[in-house]
Amino acid sequence: MIIREKVADCIQSMDSAMLSMPVDISRIVLMAGSRDASADELARFLSDHRPLSARIVKIANSPCFGRCGDIDSMSSAIIQTGFREIAAIALCSSIFTVLSSAGTCSNVEQDRIWKHDIGAGLSVNLVAKSAHAPIDGFSMLTGLLHDIGKIVFHLCLPDEYQEVLQCHQADPVSLHRVERELLGIDHGEAAYQLLTRWNFPDFVCMPVRYHHDLARCPFEYFRQAMILHLADYLALRAGIGYSGNINPEINAGVMATMGLSETRVDELTEQVEAMSLQADYFFEALKDGTKRDH
């Protein structure tokens, strides 16, 4: 069986894990992407799932979002944090639970990747602000999910992916290039396959797919992919979690397009480093909640 078929089969098998979840991920995706869904509708739906609801309120009530204990309900969380931001936290939490129960990937490997994803997710708004781009809650979701393709590889191709990581360690070409050379598919494409199967909208899937391949990104998603690329780079430089990439690179075109000097990139890196404790808090809330789910 060729690599792409193994990945596709593994992703298909993850559907059973998703369907066994007490919360319907696709329902949250539909509400978050709909212009007609109301905050009350989302609050009622999430409140019906108590472990998930408690986890969301804990994260929304934390320093991750500048809070210090003033949120006491799902409705309050949505009002004070944002409709799509809360939907993004709910989706990240649900997918964390699915992937944590989907196979035998090392918990250490998953944990480090998720911490990095959270660091990138928290960095997206900082980068968007620096780029004078609109800030949207689903922009954060692209960061939270951008490297889940690596978890897919650990789950679906444990032996093959260890070879990829070993080759990357020996010759630190960018990890996504080694993935393409040895597997014929990179983690952005693997994440895209998983997210599209779960009916995530293109404005989430496409930036995730092309965050290392900006030249091929369709124009309408280019700016968000570029912002995600930089958020990923900053989280790597800041040492938040570990995604397996020992040689993070920033696309020179991104710096030119966004008007960033090396000094400004250094300043942004320092600001992301200051988010490390927030990322740890977010991750521990996810992990603690998943233990209760099981």
C-alpha cells in the first residue's frame, strides 16, 4: 500500500473515534461558519456537554485571554471572548480528545506538538495585528490545528515518520521538505485531508494546507496562510512546545510583504516567548479535561 493510501485509510478510521465523541464536532463547525447561528444557540449546545463546557470556560477565564476569574458561564465566555474564539477552543479541545484516543502515538510526541500548536494559535492575533490584518477567531483555529498532520503521521506511519525525523536530524533541511521527499506528502496536506473530511471550511483548511507552501496557495487564502506561516515560525523560535522541526525558516517573501525587519521579527519573538505560560495553561486544561472525558 502506498503512503497516501495508508494515510487516507488511517484518517478514515479516525471517523469512528470522532463518531464516538459525546459532542458532535461537525455541529460546532456548522454553527461557527454560519452567519445565522446565534451566541445563545452555541452556548446551549456546548453547555449540554459538561466536561467540554467546563474546559472551555476554564480556558476562556484564564490569562490566555486576559481574564482573571470573571467568567462564570458559557454565555459569558462567548460574550467576553468571542463567538468564533469559543468555537475554536471547543473544536481544538474535541480534536485533541479524538487524536489522543485514536492510536498509539507517544504521548510525549503528541504533547509537544500540541503545545507548539497552541503557541502558534495564541500568536496568530499578534501577527495579524502587526500585519494590520483583520482578527478573527477562526484565525486562531488555524494555528491551533496547523501541525495536526504530524500527529496523523505518528499515528498512521510510525516507522516511516521516525525515518523522516532521523533524516531531518542528520541533515536539517526543513522538515516539510523531508516529508515530501520520503513520504510524498507533507503534514500540511495530511492535516488538510483530515479537516476536509470533517467538513471544516476552506478558510481554515487552506491556510493549514499551504502554510509551508505559500507559492501554491490560492490568492483568497494567501494572507491568512502567510500570517499562519509567521505565527508558526515565531512559536518555533520562542521554543513553545516542539514540532520536530529543528531548522525553522521564515519565507523571505513574508518578511518583504509584511514589511518586517529582522529587528521586528526579534521583537515579535520576544512577545511570543512571553506567552509561554499562557500556552502551558491552555494545554494543561485540554489534557486535564481529556482525562475526565475518559
